[in-house]
Amino acid sequence: MVSAIEKEIVNLLQKEDKKAISLLYENYADALYGVIRKVIIDEDLAQDVLQETFVKIWRYAKKYDASKAKLFTWLYRIAYNTAIDKVRSQKNKNNNEVQMETSTVYKVTSNELNQDVLDIKKHLGSLDEKYQIVINALFFEGMTQQEASDELDIPLGTIKSRLKIGLRELKKIYNP
């Protein structure tokens, strides 16, 4: 059963009324912060992610559909995905830093590099866009099939079919 405050928040979100953010913060900030802290240990970073979450909530307010998910479920997904994205970006940032004393750049031989793997995104571009979108979401953005279904607004069965077909097409490129 949907509470009166939840109905009011949804109504305000649909109208893009800024009062919605205040009500969301009052009613959901603590719970969303708890979700974020389960993913991000650093308090300051978690606060930043909470702020990013509310920005995304505001940006995607028109996309919320009460028939698909309860308000808290929708908010939870945004908070959780934002936290996961932040962790991944931090890992990528740390992995991309050059560490000269441990660099192995000159130790790699050309036989060790599989050029097909290095340019997989180029080959991905040769597929139909519907397969590219699904494969990109699942492999490069790290979404689960259900998350991709929700985010892309594509039925789960279609996600699975497009993944299977897309991978089969990629296999043809790598194994002609």
C-alpha cells in the first residue's frame, strides 16, 4: 500500500516540483545513505555519492513509473548503482595510475597480446545497435541482466536473446 507522503512525492516528481527533493531527502536520505555505506566504506565519498544519487533522482524523475516499482525500490536502485559506479571509477582511476617502479610495459612480448581482445569494442561496433547496447550494458557497464532490462526498458527475455545472438555474431568475427 502506497503512503500519502509517497503519493505526494511521486506527484511532485512528475510535475518537476522542487519540493519533491526536500521531501525525498527528509524521508529517504538516511535509508539511501545506509545502502550506499554498504558499498562504500569512506564516509566522505559516501556523502558525495548520496548527493550524486539525489541529482540522478531529479534528472530521471519523469522516468519513474509506479506500475513498475515502488518508489523506494526505484530510489534504492539509483543509490546502489551510483555507489557501484563510484567504486568502479575509483578502481579504474587507481589502475590507470602509472607506477614506474613496478611497470611491466617493456616485459610484454607481442606474442602475449591478443589483438582481437584489445579491439573488441571496434568489433562490437560492427553488430546491430540493439546487440551493441545489450552487450555494452552487461560487459562494459557491469549491469546484471535484470538491471539492464530495467535501465534499458527492455523485457528480460529480450535482453537474454539479444545477448545470445550478439555473442554468437561476435564469435563469427573471432572464429570465421
